Amino acid sequence: MALQWRSLILAAALIAAPSWAARAHAAEPQVPVLWDAKERLPKPDLSALPRLRFLTTTDFPPFNFLDGSGKLSGFHIDLARAICAELGVADKCQIQALPWAELQGALDKGEGEAIIAGIAATAQSRQAYAFSRSYLQFPARFIMPKSKALAEPIFDKLRGKRVGVIAGSAHERMLRDYFKTVQVVTFDGPDALYGDLKAGKIDAAFGDGMRFAFWLGGSDAAGCCRFAGGPYLAPEYLGTGLAIATKADNPALASALDYALQEISMKGTFAEFYLRYFPVSFF
């Protein structure tokens, strides 16, 4: 459920196989756009809504955290405020941080109207919540040394290459299923994976794009490497991404959030937030 996504992010679909190649994104990382500009969602009337309280946590950086002055900050905080402004309910908007384990109970007891804290929409979680559409997904990516980084189409170029991946991960299953011509080299953890990539013992690494982005932008990478090919979105392996959760009996609010999220995306506000918190784009 949600914990799977949360652990994935806290620890730090497009595939180039022939059947998916026609949908491949540009090779260079870019701001994700998950909304169809031709689809115009109806603007909701929330004039009768007494308040809109978002529930979140403080331990999910860079999405929600306490900054140096103890102020609640992060991508989700900025996004929630932008949603309230877009819906015209900024004066009714509140954001409250709670421990992760208390979020669902608080929503059930009417102590908030929505949870924005990294809950993934799955068959199991949909039994407890109504969800907005996904506002952010986490693609799989290859990273390679800068001097050897490949550009799309890379499927044939990877033939015989030694590609590192975390053992037992969804990314390992995806790599084995869709890039069958590579030599898969498994690692127990990211430190060993990154070390072998820098040392030239493997040709590439395959894994979570967001984790890779933070590593590429950090001091440990020392500018050695870059993204190659991709991004690759594969919901059957990686899930559908992040969405805002409301009570299961309040799908109207979830639809109102969809409207706001689309407007925020189309106006460029989402891109501003994304680049603020993810300066090395994982798309």
C-alpha cells in the first residue's frame, strides 16, 4: 500500500522496448506533465465548503518537513496552498502535520478533508479512500558515466552491457523483463551500486529516477554520471504515483482537487514547485 511508496522515497510507462518505443519521451530530463491539455475539467463550486484541511506529516522530505526555523515546508505544502488558491478557498485552507500512523484515523474522524502525504492509490488503499488523479509519478531511469551515456533509442545499444540494479526490487524485475539482452548485476544496496558505477565495474545502473537524481546532484557522485535514455513509466511494476486522498464517500472533493491540479499544471505552477524541490529532474 502507501507504505511501499513511502519507504521507496524516504530511502533517498515508457520503456525503450520495441512495443513501447513509439511513446518514448525526449532523452533529456524535463518537467513531468501528466495532464492532457485537451481535457478541460469542470470548475467546482466550493462556496458551501466550510473549510479545507490538508493532513500531512513532517518526515517525508522533500515533500513535507520542518525547515531550519521549525516551519512546515516542502513540495506538498506549496502544492496544497496552490490548490486552495486555485479553488478560491485560501481563507478556508489549513495544513496540519500528524504522525503517519494517525493520518487515516484523523480523516475518518473528520479532523481533515484530505491527506497529502505520499499515499499511493492501490486496489487496497482505494477501499479506504477516494483519490485525486496522480500528480507525480516516479520513473525508472538508467544512469551512466557522462562520457558513455546513451541516448534513445537505447534498447539495442545496451546489448551485452553490465547493468547494476538493487536485488529483489521492482526495478530488477522490470529490467529483466524488458531489457533481456543486458547482463544484470545485482547489489544489496545503493552504496555498492554507485561505487561500482563510478569505478567502471558496471556500464550502467537502473533504478528509481528520484533516488538517482538526488545522488547525481550530491557530492558523492562528483559529477561522474548522468541519466541515459528514458524516463520509463511502468505502473505494473512501479505503481501509479502519488495522489491526494479524501474520504471514500467524498469523491466530489477528489474531483475538485483534480480540477485544481490540472490548472496548476497548465499554468506552470507545478513546474515551478517541481524544479524548486527537484533541481536535478528525474524526468
